[in-house]
Amino acid sequence: MTRTSAPVDAPGADAWEGLVTTALLGTDRRTPPGAAPGPDAPLALLDAAAVETVRRRAGLRPARAAERPQAAPKDVRPALPPAAARRLAMLLADRPGPSGGRRGAAPDLTELLPQWLAVANARGFAPPPQVLPALLDAARGRTDLRPAALEFAGPRALWLARLNPDWRFALRAAPGGGTALPHLQDDDAVRRLWQEGLFAERVALLSALRSRTPAAARDLLASTWGTERAEDRLMFLDSLREGLGPDDEPFLEQALADRSRNVRATAAELLSALPGSALAARMAVRAEACVAIDHTRSARPSRTGDGIPGGTTQTTVTIAVEAPHECDPGMERDGVVAKAPAGRGERSWWLGQLVEAAPLGTWSRRLGGRTPREIVALPVADGWQGELHAAWCRAAVRQRDAAWSRALLGDPSAPEAGGPGAVSLAERAKLLGTLGAAERAEWVAGFIAAHGLSEAFQLLGVCAVPWAAPLGRAVVDSLNIARDAGSYPWSFSGVMGLAERCLDPSEASRLDALLAVPDEPENASPGAGGYWAEAFQRLVTTLRLRAAMAEELGAA
């Protein structure tokens, strides 16, 4: 009689995970199943892992074959040029080196991948199918890469993500979790998805509709507003930033009475970004009551040779501030947070919120018809200058007011490297964001020329890429000055990395003179010249590589 062996049962779902956990904890803390504690426990663990590996590979009962997946969707975009496809494969094959230590003269290809993807997306190319797994793996490890990578990968990336759990992030990152949105002109389908869809699908639908037809998106949100959860209302309300306009005011005014404090605060913030709104007018009245011109007359004795008669009375114009003494219910309804953070006085906290939300046009009328630059130059009495100017900075950023931003930034060569309201580099960076790209680059170039690169990294991050010629020259000149001073280039590694990604590739030929090892001055750090030559070699090589990438993509 023929003997048949019994089929092997499928391994337990958690058997392998249990062995992995034992390996991570160590056999001295957790004994493998079926083994005794002691010196033989590690061998028992390896034996158990070997058996479990065989079971995972071959020890399953035969089962009915699953249905084949549907074919991947077609990507109708034009294919990459062959040279660009080869370049992409090289970029994806590169791996970041160990952190720290000497980088060498070779370009960092991983840092060029985002720029390559941006150009490829702008040109509307589709990726070769064979690179999609590597592209998804790269996006899995770098969240900053995901938006551009998934846009370039296209619909086939979502198809792959449904087959491999490691790539599920693509489904979460895609609008609606990878679900196709209905045609935005199909009112019935739009309303059905809005009423029946998952939260991610509804957010994606509202955002897509808002970018096309702001009023239709607002009406859709209003139709179910009263039945939404507070956290959902907050997310939906945030989508109204896209295309925000005066027509949104009635809906936002209603949201000021919402049950959720966060929803009320967001509605107030959006209304304050509309200078013509009723909330902005209410805030202007409150802020005007706190800030005024003070004409102080003082007599001073004459001095020999000053040409002023003795006892002449001078008038000094200052800004007087009287901060609110209470936060009334009306202020709270309009978004003023009553409780001050730890370490902040209540009155200064309330004042800052009022001034931040008031239209900036209020102050020229209130302060004698002066321009923003003249207002910022006025002294502020009783130590209120920092609080007042910081609030004006926030208002200029919120209202995208370039004239006030210029006044608060001041001259880039000023001793304190900015206007009186620019209390930090982060604040200056936000103010610069309200200016046009050319003006932004010119201001930062002036800052670098006057103060060097030690504080410029954050400001360079808001400048358009590639850097304008004056800004690029200012960066290179400052790096050259640091090189001639004999200091190590490591303290400038952040700026050098930015230059590799942001400097115009046409600057490469101008940098050839910096590739030689310079003569080291007496007080130079040992070997600094060699490090600088290596860093500039890497910069030049990277710039030429970027130029070649653009040419391969047809974007030269």
C-alpha cells in the first residue's frame, strides 16, 4: 500500500515574528520555543529560524489560485528620452554615504533626484515601467521625495502599491487614497462621494473642487457643515485657504460661532486675511484704541555752536501704546485667545493678536498719513516696540503686504541685519516670502555681502531656484573669502550643499579658478586648502551634471 505523507500545515501567522522578537531581545532574555536557557539557546534559535524559513517557502497546503490582478492602467504621457531614462536609473541606484566625515569630490546623486523629478514633471514625461519599484523604494525612505515621485510615477504606482504592503504609503499620499475622483462637472457623482465617501476621499474632493470652482466647494461644505465632527470641520475649513476671497466671508462669519475653539480660531485667521471683512474692521477699531501718535514737547538748553536759541522747545513724535486691560467675549469670538502662553503677559498677548489681525492699511490713517517705512522708523514708548513690530511682521506675512515687509526688513546692510520688526532669521525669511523672486534674491545678496554666510542659510532657503545671478555671485564670493581666510569648509557645508542644488549651472565655468589648492596663510587650519579645493571640485562637477540632466530632459 502506498504511503502518503500528511500535508504540512501552514505556519502560524506570528511564528516568524516571534523568532524575530527573540533575536532582537537576545536569547539571554527570551528563550526560543522548545529550547532550554543556556549557551545552546542561540543555536536553537538559528535552527528554529531555518526550519521556519523552509516552512514559509514550501510548507503550505495547496490552495485555489487567486484571481489575477487586473492589468496596470496605461500611462498616456510621453516616454522619457533614452538618455534621461539612463540618468534616472543612475540616480536611483545611488545610495547616500555614511553621515559625517569627508565627502570627497563626487556629487551626491541622491540630492539631485528631487530636482530631476521636478524637471521631468514639468515636462510631463512618464517613467519607464522597470524603474517604478526603485522609485517607490526611494520615496518610501524619503518623505520629502514622495509628492514629486508619486506625480512622476503616475497611475501605475498606485497599481503596484496595492500589490506590495511596503508601498502602501502611496495609497495614503494619493488624493482619496488612490481612489479616482469623479468628474467635477458631474454634480450627482460629486455630491454622492461627498456624502458617502471616506474622509480622505472627501478631503481630496473638496481640495480639487476648491482649486477649480471655489464657490462650489464652499457650498458643498456648507451643505453638511452642521453634521461634521469637529476635527473634520477643522480640516475642511483649512481647504478654504485656496482661492480665499470676499465671497467666503458669510460662511466664515458663521464659523466664528462654532463649538470648537480650533475651528473658531481658523475662521478668524482666514477672515483677518481679508482686509475688507467685517472681522478685520472690528479688529482695526480695537487695535486703533491701543496705538496712537504721542506729540511730546520738551525744552532743551542750547549748546555753544548748535545754532539753536536757549530754551527752544522740540517736538518728539513717538508711538504710544495702551494694551487692552481685558479680553471681552467679543474679542474671543473674533479669534483672540484669552489665555496667554507661559512667560507672556496677558496684555501684551492680547495686543499682539489685535494688531496682527487688523488690516495694515489702518496704520497710515491712524498715524498721521505716514508710509509704512516712516511708521516703522518712529520710536515706541514704554518698551512696546518689540511687541508692536513683531505683530506687524505677522500681519505683513498673513496679508502678503510687500510694502510693509520691505519696511520691516529694512536695509540688508543695517548693523542688525534687518528692520526693527525682524526679530529673528525665521521672521525675516517669512517677510521675504511676500516679495517677488527678483527682489527677494537682491535683498539676500545684500545681506550676504554685508554679513557673510554665517546667518544666511535660512534666508537662502526662500529664494527661487536657480538663484539669480547677483545672489549666486554673492554666495560664491563669500565662500571664496572664507577659503582665503584659511578656515575649514565644514562650517559652510550647509550653504555649499544648497549651492550644489540651487546655483545656476552656467556659473560652473566661473568657478574653475577656485579648483586649485590655495596657498595657506600662517593662521590657516592645517589642510584647509585641500578641503576647499575638494569642495569646489564637487560643486563644479555637480553644476555640470545638473546642466547635463536638464539637456537630457529637453529643458536646457
